Amino acid sequence: MRRCSSSEEEEEENRGWGKSSNSGSAGKITDDPETLHFLKGRGSTSPHPDNVNLERDEGVGDVSLREWLDRERRYLDLPECLHIFKQIVEMICSAHDQGVVVHSIRPSCFIMSNFNRVSFIESASYSDSAESGSDTCCDSPVTMYEEYSSTLTPPSSHQERIFPLKHILVMEFDWYISPEELSTEAPNTLASDIYRLGVLLFELLCTSSSIEEKLRTMSNLRHRVLPSQLLLACPKEASFCLRLLHPQPSSRPKIREVLESEFLNHLHRHDTAMKFREEIEQQELILDFLLPLQKKTKDSAETLQTTIRCLSNDIEEVMKKHSSTAMADFESCSHNATRDLEVKKIETVRSKSVRLMRNFSKMESAYFAARIKSSFNSVDGREWMDPFLDGLSKYLSFSELNVRADLKQADLLNSSSLVCSLCFDRDGKLLATAGVNKKIKIFECESIVVDSDSDSDVHYPVAEMRGASKFSNLCWNGYVKTQIASSDFDGLVQVWDVTRNQVFADMREHQKRVWSVDFSNADPTKLASGSDDGTVKLWNINQTGSIGTIKTKANICSVQFSPGTDCTLAVGSADHNVYCYDLRSLRTPWCTLLGHKKTVSYVKFLDSSTLVSASTDNTLKLWELSSPTKSTRVIDEPLQTFTGHTNIKNFVGLSTSDGFIATGSETNEVFVYYKAFSVPVMSFKFNTTDQVSSTPEFISSVCWQDQSSTLIAANSSGNIKILEMV
């Protein structure tokens, strides 16, 4: 350890507290081991006294009582001071009860915790300051003050409040010597400890702003002269202090009298009242917790009882339906046929039961959501239960997707083979594909399935049309079988004649890439398109130029007409919202759907009043729409939120059929949901074919075949599969 020079030691002293030294004997508490035993048993928790260091490190909780008394700007807190004094009196009382004289009752002999708990230690030695001889210890406080003042430079206001440790320790020993101890003939008695308690009580009650004031008041104390401000502020305590400091040992009170004095007992009553008040506050705090908890528990109990009643009623209703259905099945089948049917039913039930238990919590949520909705709408039990059971039956009817065929194209190895759009014609027989290869290809779906049984290397399209730019979307005309509309990355919307492999109409008004195009089922001449330029264009294929424009503040990613009318159009926007427009009033949407956290990439109608939206926030949402109103309506609570797939960046496709919803995933999987349940019904993962590219493959498009269980899916490598739910 580096040794400090004399100048460094002096600087340390002027800062306030230096290191203690264990050399010398002047700072010993007592030579009597019994005294140490009594005092340590009462309050000391410190290590061996010889190892005590009074220097207080930053962040350490304990501090010496001497440091606490002489800290800067200390103000008088009477209850706090009396609390400290009482703890010390209790320690001394313990020793006096055994006839032990303590001797070392000085502030440097005690330490305090952050909670004002006082413990007894050995005081720091002042022998370093008295190496020249023991006479230093006998100098009077006035002499010490004069010596100190002669070496003191004119202090600043801050320095006036600094109490150098070594000087204080030397003077402290002199301050706490009783009058009888100054006489060498008089023995050191229990009454001497009482005198020292009087000095300690005075130091606790009297605050000083500078070393000069401190030395002056301590010098006056030797003559039992107390400051006037102390007499005015604490008359009872000051009077008792003078009793403790009486020059005649026999006139001083005994330690028990000190402990049982009026002002310390008053402190005890004050502490008791404070403790009682704290207990009341704690009880009130507990009540503030328990009462709401009780109410919450009662509400939960009432809700649970209501739930049990609903479950009992529903179970009874299902049992009635089950009994009547089972009897009808039994009467319509022969005995052998019934046995075979029962075996099949058992196998089916086991399979469905496993899937049901796997998603039990989701099914539970769906059940209670339907139950709550029926109670709000005052729907009879049978009316809500039948749709729920129908949905559950459909959810459990299929368990996986099987590959019926792979569409093998001649240009599959082309680096630009990503398929952006798949769609079937109105009869579900012709399949159209388009993507970044700038080609629209038309295939006969049935021939693909037939050819899959024969090891055909390539499937050739029945028609092929080339565009000038990458295609983003396709849509067949629902009435004119030979017409298909397309949109591309250059902002061009086109209608093609498939039989002639040529363009029927060009529509050039968008300024940026067009993401989506859709024919109206109610009016086959009406077409809508949405673009990155923030506009939705309405077209009539028999007219030149658009017939209407919807202007928005964000990119448009998807548009679709309602299947029941040509006046309602849903729009998916990059501002995270879905807008529904009444095309008879294009200025504002009649309905806004809020809930997605990122771009809405697709919108698809399940039926005329139910809409599904897909977003790059990894979710699909199901919305219930009402009829258009004159005022704008905002819906921020979807009927259902579907999660399980991954979609944070790419367009992965969306398609609906008879309540089933198919979407792609950036994990190169196809996911199928049913409208009543938020968890996937099934999924299918494409094999990775591109081992070289660092970009992960993802599903880029999906499409149901004419309300059937057949689904077409394509991924970013151009692989197209015909899948079927089984």
C-alpha cells in the first residue's frame, strides 16, 4: 500500500475524516474485558475493536457517531437525538447493573447504521497526534484551539464547517473527563460514566457551524454554561443535562434514573404511537389490497357459476341432439352396417379428439366468444350452437394437405421464376400463372393431375401471353370466360383475350407499380386496380380511361369487390388499415378497419358481410361488415385474429373458400385456417430447391379451386403444387 506523506495526511485531515490508528492506549474503551462483553452484547456488531477504522468509504452504510455529530449543516432533530441517546444509555445500564465502569463513553466509541441503530466499538486513537508526548492529551480545549487557530489560513465558508479528525479526537478525550478524574486521588466511578453521558447528550442537542463555535461551546460546558438557544429550544433536556454534569458525583442521577427519566419515557410513548400509526397504515394498505381482491374473487365466482350453468345447458342440448341422431342412424342401417359404421366412427373420433386436445385452449376461447356473442344478441342456444358445431366439425374434418400434382414448367430453372399470382377461371378448370418472368400462362388443371401419374417431365400451357413488364396480379372475368385482367410493375392494367393470346384493352393512368386488380362479380364490365401511387382506379372495359379515382395518402396493396354488389370495394393500404368504399361516393370510406400493425397486403371477402385481411405483422384478421352508412364507421375489434404463419416482409398470398382461409408463409409453408378458430387447421411445407441462393424461399401465391378442397400454391423459386385437404 502506498504510504502518505505528511502533506497528504494534512490534506486528508482537512477533508474531514482520516484513517484511525491502533497505536497507543489513549483510545481504548476499557482495559476490563467484562465491559467489552456487556457492551458488545447490547449493541456491537463490529469486528474486533483493534481492527476498527473510522474512515467512511463512499456508499458504506455505517458511520461513527463522531462523524455523524460533526457533519456539515447538521440540524437538531430532537426525537432522533434522544433515540440515539437512549440506545447508548441502555448499553451503559447493562454494564452498570453488573457494577462495571465503562470509561469510554465518547462519540468515537460508537457507530451508527442507516437506520440510526447504535453499536459499540473501540474508538479511533489520537496517538498519532500525540507522538511528542502525553502532555498533548492534557492540554485544555482552549490551548488546543489556540494551537489550531495559529496554523489556520483564513477559511472559506465551506472550510469553516470542517472538523479535522485528529484534533477532535484529542479534544474529545479531554471533553469527556469528569471533574473527579482530573483529581488523581479520586477513583473512576460509575458516576463518572454519568458525567460522560451528560457531555454526550449535550453534543447531541447542540449543533455547531464551525470549529471555533464547537471549541467555544465545549469549553463553556466544563463550567456548566449552556448556549442560550439550547435552553430556549429544549429546556427540559437542557435541565437534565446539567444534572448529569453536576460537579459532585453523589448529586448525579443513577443510570436507572436516567433510563427512567421523563423525557426518555416520553420518547418511548412517542415511539409507541409512531409504531401504532405505522401498524394502522400497514393494515389500511393490506385492506386496500384485500378488499378489491375479495370483490374480484366474488366476481370471478359469479362468472364461474354462470359459465357452469351455460356449460350444463349446452351439454344437455348436445346430449338431446346426440340421442335423436343416434336413433335415426340406427334405424336406417342394418346390424352389420351399424357395426362397421361404429368402427369407423371410433377411429375418426380418436383422430379428431387428439387434434381437439392439442388445441384445447384455442377451442375454449372460440366457444366462449361464440357464447358471449349469442348472449349479447339474445340468440337462442340452438341458433348459436349449430354454427359453432358446424365450424368445429369442419375444423376437425381435415387433418393434412396432400400433394395431388406438381406443375412442371420448361423455364423452371430460369432465375426469374417467382410466381406472383395464381387464379382459376369461373369453372375452376383453367389455371393462370404470372410473375417476374413477364409471362401469363394458362394450364388445364385436370391434365396436370392426370399427367402426374405418368412421369411427364414438362407441363405445357394451353395459352401463353407476354408482357412488357413483370406481372404482379391476375384476375379472371367471372362472366366472360375468355377474359383475364393483369397488373404489372410499370403501372399498366390490361385485359387479355385468352383465346387469341392478345390484349383486349390497355389502361394507362397509374404513375407507379400496380399491385392488385379485381373484376366485379356483379358487373363483369367493371374493374378496379390499386397502385403504389396511392390511388384506386375504377375502369369499364368498354370505355377509354378510368370512370373513377379514389385518392389516399398511402400505397395501395390490394383491392376486391364485394361478391354481392358492384358498389362495395375493400382496399388494403400500407398505412396498416383496411378501407371499405361505397363506389357511389368515392370521397371518403364508409368503413375503416383498424387493428393491423403493419402494411395490409391482401383483402379477400369470405361472403358479402365478412372480410379477411392479411398483413406483414404475421396475422390475418376476420372482420364483420354491416351495410354502408352515410357516416364513416370505424371498427377496431376483429371477429378473429389468425396467427401461426410468418409474414414480415413479402407478399405471400391469400385465398378463401367456404370458410377456409389459405395463406403462405416466409417459412416456405402453406397454412390453412378455418374462420371460427384462430389456430391453423393444417400446413404443408415445400421442399427447398434452391441451395445456392442466400435468400430463403417463401410461398408467394395461393388460390382455392372453385370452393373445393383443392388448393394451388407457388413459392419464390417457381415451384407450383396442387394440394388437397384430406
